[in-house]
Amino acid sequence: MTAGRSPDTGSLLDWGKKQLKKSGIEDFDFSAEALLRNILNLSRPGLLLNPERPVDQNKIDEYKDLISERAKRVPLQYLIGYVEFYNVKIKCDRRALIPRPETEVLVEIVLEKLKDFKSPKILDIGTGSGNIAIALASNMDTGSVVGVDISEDALNLARENAAENNVQKHTKFLTGDILDGKIIEDLDIFDCVVSNPPYVAESEKDILQPEVIEYEPRTALFSSGDPLRFFKVIIGIAPKILRSHGLMAFEVGLGQAETVKDLMSSTFTDLYSYRDLSGIERVIAGTFTG
Ligand SMILES: C[S@@+](CC[C@H](N)C(=O)[O-])C[C@H]1O[C@@H](n2cnc3c(N)ncnc32)[C@H](O)[C@@H]1O
């Protein structure tokens, strides 16, 4: 910021935008504004309509630190510390993947398909921050969700999120590797299995944004070897974890929808795919016939 100028919200915001633009941050406008709003706890009009509002020195220092982190490509959501997902607030940090807006489609489809189930028991495989499990539990009158993840760090975050959203009584989080099969012995039979598993191929790592590849957990992103491995394993164990006529719903990556539908076609009926807001086939759901 220019020396001698009074530290008001307008000049601080301009400074933040310039720093981020200089560092090549694409969404420099949005990031600079979101970080300042978060620190000052202001709505958008509250920030923009009163640019001469004075700012305390400790808030200026805090803002400068956050701008410097964002300039190093730390994801905005990790700096703000939470995201709005479906209609719940999810705390997020480097322990787990940042919940994505396209995953809300998965929650929407599952809630719609389970509306006639009485007290459904749901399994969320690769629960991460617990976003799917918590959004489901918060939007059902009855029922329960078990979240499984290989990452103990992610599960701790999921438990914190369940407590923040008052759904501890309807959620349970278990450590386990879904690929090695041992966790299956500790699981019940569910009415619904939902999963947004790792589905990015290692070969795609060069096209990911630095925010993703440098800061989000690799175990959440990549399926080593075969990008469809998790779908194949989960479909294969369906008879052990899903009751007959139960619902299976997956989030899939770009171009994976048809193959995942094919993989499900011999043991599932009513197979449909659903598009996200970008028009990409993002969710596959079907009814188990086993
Ligand atoms: C794409 S992230 C999804 C996170 C969250 N459900 C969401 O939708 O944002 C995949 C999750 O699967 C977990 N995971 C990776 N390998 C696993 C395994 N072998 N068994 C269980 N969970 C695994 C990761 O730790 C990560 O939390």
C-alpha cells in the first residue's frame, strides 16, 4: 500500500487485487475481495459501498499475510477456512479435499431418490471433510450415514464438521482402506452407497491448477494405475454392503460416465446419469438387483 495513505477498506482492497494480479492469480478480484470480507466480516455491499471505512492495524496485518499466502497459490477456501456446500457450512483445510460445487449434484440426486425410504442407512466411501455425509444427514428427517476414509486427518475434520452441524447422532466416521477389503467386515448392509472416490489419472497431473496439485491431498485426487479402480472395487463389493433394491450413486470424472454405467450394468437397473451445471455427466445412480 502507498505510504502515508489512510488504511481504509478501499485502498486495502485495491492493494490486495494488485498484489494477486502481479502474482498471476486468475481470480485476483474475487480472491482479494473474499479475503477482506472474511476478515472484516462484511457482506459484499457492506465492503464495496463504504470504501472509506477505516481498518484496524491488526486486520491490515492479517490481510497482508493472507494475500501473501494466496499469491503462493494456497487455495482461497483453505485461507477462508470453510465452504458453503449444499446448505451446510463445511470447515476446510489441508487435511481434506475442498468440497466442489459439482458434488452437490450427487447429494441432490441421493436425497431425491431416498425420499420414500424410511430411515435410510447410507455409506459414504471416501468421505473426506464429511461434506456429502453431513449434507445428507442434515437434509433427512431420519436415517444415518457412515463415512469411511483411509485418511485419519480427513476423518478428524469430518468429525469436527459433524459436530459444527449438529449431526453427530446421525453420522459415524470409520478409518479404512476400501481397496483392501478388511473394512467391509466391520460394515453393515446399507440402503444406499454413495461415493466421490479418487478418479484422476496420474497422467493428468500436469493439467491441474497449482492450487490443486500443490495443496490438496494427493490420496484424495489420484487413483494410481487405473482411474476407474475405485468404481470397479466398490461395484464389486456391492453384494456385501448394499441391500437388494438399494441405491448406488457415484460422482465420476469427465468422460467416465459411460464406462461406469457399463461397469454397473450387469448388477444394477434404473441406471441414469446426471449433468452438473457445466453440462458434464457427473453423477451415475442405479438400483442394485443382487
Ligand atoms: C475425491 S475425495 C472426496 C472427498 C469428499 N467426499 C468430497 O466429495 O469432497 C476422495 C476421498 O477418498 C479417500 N480415499 C482415498 N483412497 C482411499 C481408500 N483406499 N479407501 C478409503 N478412502 C480413500 C481420500 O482420502 C479422499 O478423502
